[in-house]
Amino acid sequence: MSSRSAALRLLDIIDAIERIHAVLADISLEAYETDWQRQWLVERGIEIISEASRHLSDEIKARHPEIPWKKVAGIGNVLRHDYESVAAPIIWKLAQIDLQLLEHACRDELRGEVDD
């Protein structure tokens, strides 16, 4: 396992989410669906989030049962190994809605609960 701390992994997740939001700022789903470069950037950010989440402790994950941790970890496998089945509207929804909850959980951990 990597020697990166939990705090650094949480920061990696937050950074990736912020970059995803910057890439998607002020564009519609329709524009996203036709922009392969934005799709690649968003998918790379999600891969980073997925991988960083795999290195968080069970204790951190247990403090945030509202996060579907197995799905967070699993989406990276889909993007890497089953990429042809990735639908832009699903990634769009994940980026626009679902990542907000994950970002809040990571920020909560960094505000003082991280002890790993």
C-alpha cells in the first residue's frame, strides 16, 4: 500500500472534484455529450477519485455510510475496462450531483476527523 496519508488521499479526491466542476462549468449535458475532450477529462478525474477512495481506511468510510464506497471504487474499473459502455448522461449526473456528497464527506474528514 502507498505511503500517502489519508489526508492527502482526501485532498486528491477534493482536487479531482473541483477540476471536474471547473471542466463542466456552464455547459449543458448536450454540449458535454458532443465534447470528447471534456468527457475524457471528467472520466480521468473520476478514475483518480476511484483510486484514491480505495486507499481510505475502513474507519473513514464507516463515518460516512451515506457514500456508496464500493460504487466509488468500482466506477474506476468500469472506466478502465468497460469504457465502451460508459454513457455520457450517467457520468454527467455523477459529476453534477453525486460528487457533491462525496466532496462534503471528504471536507468533513479534513476538518478534524482524520486520524489515519
